[in-house]
Amino acid sequence: RHNRLWWLIGFTIVELALCQGCNYAFDNILQPHQRTRIEVLLGMKDDPTGAGYNVNQSLIAIGSGQFTGKGYLQGTQTKLRFVPEQDTDFIFCTVGEEWGFVGSTLLLLCYLALILRIIYIAERQRDKFSMLYAYAVASILLFHLTINIGMVLGLLPVIGIPLPFFSYGGSSLWGFTILLAIMLRLDAARVNKLQ
């Protein structure tokens, strides 16, 4: 009985410390533009022409694509540059507008197939390093995919994570390509050991 009471007291103290730590981090560590993004995301601040502009325009673009989209290079929101970062961080809204729900779903299915294939490669590795590396590659891809699509849909704050192999930019493309190349090399070494 006393043991449960001590657990409850300890849990309450940890919870209060976490709440105060989050409050301190929000007020003193985050930059003003970062605080504004979080406030807009949580609905504490309405800023459709400032911090919430990209997300609002991307939602309009995705919504206007409807089921089959407007057609390749026929998007009005993206063609008229209403979405500022449409070729980098917000490229998923371009897919949603031009190819609609069908195209967005196909793109997500392609990413799912890639991640499942990487997990399959991880499962067939014999040494622990290769297996953990392949799982890490799958996790990094899934993390980038989730954060990017979440921020385009307004579910997560805008932090500038690119959509893997799709967003414009050399460094992310090189980084993801090198990750996959190393993983495939480790898998090829496994096949060579078997022969």
C-alpha cells in the first residue's frame, strides 16, 4: 500500500517537472518564429498570412485536387505560386493538387513498398550491424515521410524536413542515396559470404 503511494508521489513530481521543463523550453529556448509555428498549429494563434500561410495554401491545393487531380502541370495553387515552398518542403501538396487522392495514395504506396523492402533486407541479414543499419535506414525514411506529410497536412509544425527522393535539393537526395547504397552494399556482402 505504501509502495503505491510512493510511486504516485514520484510520478506526480516527474509530471510537474516535465510540465515546467516544457514551459521553460517554450519560453526561453525556442526562437520567436518557432513559438509562433507551434501556437498556430495548436490553434492558440490565428495567422493565415504569416506563420500559417504555407499550411493553409497547401491544404487548399490538396483539397482542390479532389479525387483524380487537375492533371499534370495544371494545378492552379502550385502553378500560380501560392504555395511558396512547393518544390522543396511542400512538394506533397503539388502531388495532391495535380494527381489528387489517387496520385497521393500511389506515392504513399510506393514509399510503403520501399520501406517494407528495406525491412525485408534487414530481416535477412546475418550480422547485427547490417541488420541494425537497415532498420535505421527504414526508420529514417519513415520519420522523414511522416514529418513531411504531417506538416503539409497541418498535423505537425513546419520544420523543413524534405520528402525523401522527391523534394528538390541536392543534399537530401545525396544523403538518402548514400544511405541506401551502403545498405545494399552490406546486403551484397551477405550474399557473397553465402556463396
